[in-house]
Amino acid sequence: MDDKAYVIRYGKHGTWHLSAPMTRKVADKQAKLLELNGFEVEVLRRDQVRVPANQR
């Protein structure tokens, strides 16, 4: 299994961004920091994320 199998989907006001791949431990820490700064946050496995072909 790939160590860096998680990404964070985060955003404000309906605009969403994806983080770089990271480990679960790092993803949980980063998600907590983003939430403290007022972002909506989801921690997802990389294989759960669909990225349009023109944005890969």
C-alpha cells in the first residue's frame, strides 16, 4: 500500500481545493489546522477522488 494515500479536500464559500498526497497521520493534523482557520475539510483516500482530465 502506498504510504501517501490520503488527500484533503478543503474550501470556503463553495470553492474546493485538493492537497498533495500525504500519510493519514499528516492528513489528520493538517485537517485540524484547516478547520481552525475556518475551512470546510474532508480527508479522503486518493482513490476516492475524481479529478477532471483537464486538471490532472
